[in-house]
Amino acid sequence: MAVKGWIGFVAVFAGVLLAMGAGFFYWKISGNRKCEVELVSESKVIKVEVVDKEKFYKFITDYIPCERGYFTAGYPVNIEGPYKLRKIVWNFTDLPQKSRVRPNASEEPMMSFDYEFFPDEKYVNVNAQIEEEYMSWEHFSRHLAYFIASRADSMYKFNDREEWITGKQDDYKFRAEEIGLSYQAVL
């Protein structure tokens, strides 16, 4: 009788250890997922490429952290969210977007941008349209890096506008080349 009790105890104990091990293994796998960051350049005005994926990924995750395989982000214009996203796609296009960026109120837009959130598919498109004249600006490389940083930052802090990064784009600390990107005018 004592042997049966001992065998039962060992079986239950082994089952508990096995279950804990499986749970830990699942937690370890799911907790170490890496979020995805992509860049698509469909524009006939500017060609933007990722030349160093690790630098670009680190740059993005400095502004919008990847936690347990997800970015937590929201739509900063309409203050919608938060959404758990696996992927952010930066899309350079020639199609004008909703939000316009102007040097000052009296000038034509230099660029436009908008967000397309797909919460069920767990990704967002950040669409940007850049005017040809804008690329000839002296500090365009800093402006491009600032644009990407400010969009990532505003998606992360979507419901707290006062916390968004601000400052002059000409003085931004990074250039496109320093964050793993290259660009060139296509036309």
C-alpha cells in the first residue's frame, strides 16, 4: 500500500513539473518574439531603402518599444487605440495623404502622411508622400529621420500629445544614414 502511495505522489509531482516546464517553455518562446518593421518605397519621387536592418529596428524600437512580440500603438490623430501590433510598415508613396506638413502656414506642403491601422491583422501602415522639392533641402536627411521618429513616437504616446517629441527638424540628432536608411531622388 505504501508503494502505491509513493508511486502516485511521484507521478503527480512529475506531472506538475512537466506542466510547469511546458508553461515556461511557451512563455519563453512567446515572450521572445520580435516585432517586425518594414519599409516599402513605391514612390516615383523618392526611393528609400533599409541598408542596415538592425540599426533601423533599434531606432524604431527606441520610440515605440516591442514588448513580448507586440508594439502597443494608437492612432494619434483620432486618439483611437491602443492596438497590439506585430508589424509597422513605413510606406513611401506618391498618393497625397490626410495630414500635411508645411514649412509655414503660407507655403505649399512639403509632405503628407497618414496611418492605416489593421488591428485584426496586427499591423499598421504609416504612409508618407514627399514632394520632390523637399528632397533638395539642406537637412533633408535629418528631416526624414525626424519624420519616422516623430510618427513612431506619436503612435506610442497617441493619447498624450504633450509628450510627443518636438524640436526643429534641422537640428534633429540623427540623419537617415545613421538609422540604417538610404534614399535618393528617382526623377
